[in-house]
Amino acid sequence: MFQKESKDAGRVGTEEGMPRRRFLKTALGALALGPTLLFCNEPITPPREFKMQLDGYKGMAELPFVEVTADGKFKFTDTDLPMAIDFHAHLAFAVGQSPDVDLQQKTAKVAYIMDCDGARDPACVFNMDDYINKIATTKMIDHVDEEIARSGLTGGVDAKTHTVPNLLEEMALARVKKAVLLPIAVNLGFGRDDMAQQWKDAIEKSGKRDSFVLFGSVHPKPKEVHYKGKTAVELLRELHQAGYRGIKFHPTIQSIAPNDPSAMELFEECQKLGMMVFFHSGRAGIEAGNNGEYAKMEKYKEPLAKFKDIQFIFGHAGARDHSEALQLAKQHENVWLETHGQGVTSLRAIAKEFDNSRILFGTDWPWYPLVATMAKVRIAYDGNRPLLRKVFAENAERLLAMMKP
Ligand SMILES: [Zn+2]
């Protein structure tokens, strides 16, 4: 059925029907609000009651579709759903002065950067209705800061477990068939900035190339020390030549806003080349210094208004700025919402208000276990099988098919 989007419209032409006067009022109200889009969503039914405050990630064992193995790994057991596509994953970060991480190494466990199972802080509660990084205690945030610093200097410690075989094993347990890997050109100004190349080599060497889609990344103001005077546009063309069909843009890590003139120039070339742009979108609330400012949702308006032919993905669906991200996304047919991090209530709001065929599943591995996000999506859309199929697999299939060869 068709839904017309507007701030106060609710559903138009729902199964109950709507008195003509109210319909007209709503439709006119929607027009007054500016651009609105029509799309076809199924009604979403309320989920059963699930426990929302869990004793760490391991508390997910209480959910009917999660199993925790004897060695503490997470299995997703809803076998009626198709194997999923994870649209937001990473491997180890090794930048700046960091030595190589052996990305072929299999280890007994994965050290999640946000570990909610006691190693960092036994007090961690996994609240499935919160934005996910709100689970972090002060101790956990201190650890995140240390690990990030190490991954640019002496080499990450958790990073040694963020390897291809570890991700593949977790994908098999979580029923994930493909992961989209998102490297970031961090452009530190010293040492190395070759994350995409490291990951490319690793997935090719693993013999499981088909289990991955690799994005690239270009900093809009590439530094001489890394890029020998090449411009961002030149670097993007090189990526395209090498077969990349999308880039990750991370305003807070790259310290640059999406509406910076240099970023706009980069997107202009993305549009010409038919490359998609995966944004880290919105403020996560744990950024260093004032860097969150770069990711305020108002900074995304300009690229969205100008580049109608780029498929833009809002990673984390706006993070803690999700309400604004949703309102902005609703005005553009070429925006997709990747929902990693969102709590159950927010996931339901997205499905009610946004085109269900442009919602993507993503996990932000290895910051969090794959199943941590699967469980939230599974709960939010409980009883809505067609929607679960779309979010876990069908929408991502369609978007990936749009990547021109
Ligand atoms: Zn991420």
C-alpha cells in the first residue's frame, strides 16, 4: 500500500481507510512541507515482548533466535531468514606508524573494540533499545581511545583479532553471506594510509573474495606525504580504474564536513564515475574533541541536494542524530539508511516512516559482534517476515546490483 510521507500525515489510505476530509487535509499538509515521496510499505505489526536489558552480549542467549556456543561465540538461529548481507564491516586498522596486522591469522576469540562481556568492564549492560555505543562505560571509552591511538602508532592490540578468518567464522555462525568492507583514508600526515590496499590483499589471499565487497576511501585534501601531490579527484579515478565502485566518507575520523568545497568536488567526480558514497552519518557522541561537529546532519544537506545520481548511504542511520537523519533521508530517493547501532524503537520508526526497500543491515564489526545488531533488527521487525527479508538481504542485493561493473 502507499504511504505519503510528512511530519504529521501518518498513513494515507491505510487498510482502515481515511475520511475524505482528513485525507485532503493531510495531503495538503504534506504538500506544504515541501518535497514528499511516495513508496509502498507493508504495515508493521508490534513485536512480541522481549527482554531489552541484557547482561552483556552473552545475555543474548535469552533470546529465542540466538545461541551462545560453549566457547562464547554468537550464533543466529533463525534459519527461515535468508543469509544476510552486512553493509558495514571493517578489518583491522593499521595506519600511521602501525606495523602490519597479519590479516590471515585465526585467533581463539575476537576482541571487540566495544566489549560488553566483562573483559573491560563487568558492569556493562547491553540495552537493545539504546543507540549501541551508549552501553559504553567510562572504562570502555578509555579502552577505545587507547586502541585507536595504538592503531596509528605501535599497532592495535584488539586489531590482531580483526582478521579475515575471524570475520568469516563469525559470518558463518551469524548467517551472513557477504560483508561490505569500509576502509577509511585517515590522512594522518605521517607513515602509512593504505587501509584499502591492505584489506584488498587480505581478502584476495584468503580465497574467499566473493564473500566481500570492498569500498575505497579518498580524503578530500590528500597530504603530500601519503599521496605525492595527487589530487583527490585523481586518487578517486585511480580507485575506479582499480575496480572500486564506492567510497567510505567519515567526517569525524577524516576531520572534514561533507559540505566542505573539497568534499563536494570529490562527490562531483563520484557522480561522474557512477560511484556510491557511504557516509558515516550523524554524531556518535563519543568523538574526540569537537569532531562531532563535522557529522551534524545539516552538513549532509548540500551534497544530497546537488548530487541526485549518487546512491548515498547514511551509515548508522544518523547515529545519535537519527531523527534528523530520517527526516532528511525521506526527502531523497537516492538515500539509503544503514541501521547499525539504532535501538529497537528507532528501528521501528525507520520502518514506519521510510521506504522499506532502502533500509540496510550493518554491524560495524569488529566494534561489536555481528549478532548484536542482528538481534535488534530481528526483534524490531518481529512478525514482519517480508520486511526482515528486505532488510537482511534483498535491499542490499539491489543496491549492490547497482554498482556498475
Ligand atoms: Zn564503522
